[in-house]
Amino acid sequence: MKPLNFHPFPNLSSERLLLRKFETTDDKTIFFLRSNPEVIKYIKRAPEKHIDEARAFIQKITTGIDENEWISWAITKKDDPKMIGTICIWNFSKANNSGEIGYDLLPKHQGQGIMSEALKMVIDYGFSNLELDVLEAFTDERNQPSIHLLLKNHFRQDVSRTDDHNEHNRIYILKNYGLQ
């Protein structure tokens, strides 16, 4: 894996979307994404209870990007700068030349192909810019929309591994064969 360097911040864009750096004004959307029971139903963490937790999360993510530990984007539509979701690559492994993808999206924007469009950009960034060999995603076996998203984007379940932290999680991997 080449050394991580997220400076300058890599904004990504497609026909409909702009993936940009988090801003302090994203705090209400972050709070919703991290506290709404529907959004976090398959995530093993307590829902956030106060907006200050969302602000601390934004600071943590910003610091991690500044220190080249992970990269995380706010998902926006090109014609509207308001955040509608997040997508990231984190949990990098130099030994496996891999990173883990995570994502979430406001419910009213789900089912429109937005996350698939964002995921394609992040896959390309991970393989082309970061030169990763493998991208991983952990998703709950009951989260059929997430599984469908991963399969549609050529991820395959790694049945040889399990998630020690969540018995319901399944691990999906995408190998860089230069076909992206």
C-alpha cells in the first residue's frame, strides 16, 4: 500500500454527486444518521443522544483525515450542498494492502442509486489512487439493501472469515483486478 496522504482533500464527483469533506454545518445530518433507529438498526453501537456527540464525531473524522488514518466524505447532490449521507475507507491494513468501506444514507434518499454511484467513485479512488488490493465491507446478514448494493458492485461474501464483534455481520470483499 502506498503511503496514505489525504492532502489536499480528494473531492470526488460524478454526474449527480459530489463527495466532499465534512463541514461543521453537517452536524444535524450526522446526528440524525447516528441516532435514528432506522439508520442504525444493523449497527452495533448505542444511538447518539445529543448534537454535541455529532460535533465530536466530525472533529474525530477531521483529525483522522488530517493524520492520514482514514478518509471520509460527505455525500451531497451536485445541485445541493446539504449532506445526505457519508462514505469512507478506514481500518487500513498495510499487511493485506486493504481498507474497509463504510456508508450510510438518509432514508429519503435510499433506493435512488445514490449510494451505488458514491460507492463506485470510492472503489475507483481506493484502487486507483490508494493502490489497494482489496476493499472490505462488513454488513449485517439481515440488511438486504446493503448486501444488494455490495453484490451489484462486484463484492463477494468471504465465507472463510467471520466478524468477532458482531455475529450477524458478514464480510464482503472486492479485489482489485484492474477491471474497475
